[in-house]
Amino acid sequence: MEKNSQPQVINVEKLLRHWLGAMKFRFTVAISGTASDFASFDAGYGVRTPIENVCHISQLLQNCCSTIAGSPRVRLESKGWYEEAERFYKIVEQLDQAILQFIPEQSVVENLVQGPLADATSHIGQLTPLRRLAGSPVAYINYSQATI
């Protein structure tokens, strides 16, 4: 495909919201059907447990909310496995609403993408191999064909 001479304008709001939807979908795939003991699975070598990973993901996304809204950052305390999962979904919804309410400057969007959003996406991706190591692999899924 040949590059168009006119640059394409990207709707940052739509892109960020789609990214959140993709993260939410991948997170759901990664945790669906896990037993509560998966939360404390220890892969060794200093790797975060799944519950530590999910708490960290929520912290990253909470920091995104704070950055967009211009509010102080809040330190999240770890909860139980199911509570952590529920908190993730709530924070994704809060971040989605923050994106709708506040129009972040380009530099803020770039910092969110290269920092906490990329980091959170990586950590969500780490949950799937942890499941495999814990003996509960995720079935094959074509993420690019998923409805977000």
C-alpha cells in the first residue's frame, strides 16, 4: 500500500479508548476461569505473582487517571484476587471517562502511551504465560480479530 501524501489525522480519544478496550479484553482472557490460588502462583526468579501484577497494572492505570484529571496520585493497597480484578475493571472505566472528560495535551498522551499504558499492556501480557506455567493455559485466540 502506497503512503498517502496527506497525513492522516488520528482521533486520539478514539485511539486511547480502543487501547483501553483491547487491554480490558486481553485482561479478561488472561484471568477468565482462574482459581483464586492462581493469584499467588510463584514462577520464581523474582517474577511478580499474578495478584502483584494485577495490583501494579491497576496502579499504573490509576496514575493515568490522575495525570489526565490533574489530581493527586493515590497509592493502591493490594486486595484479594477477585477484588483486584474488579478494581481493574473499575479503573479502566474511570480512565475511559477521564479521556472523555478531559482533552490531554499531545505531550501528556505521548507520555501516557510510552509509559504507563505500554507498561500496563506488557503486564497484562505476562499473565498468560504465568497461567501456562501454573498449569492452566489460555486457549488460542486471535486478538486482532476480536470485537473490542
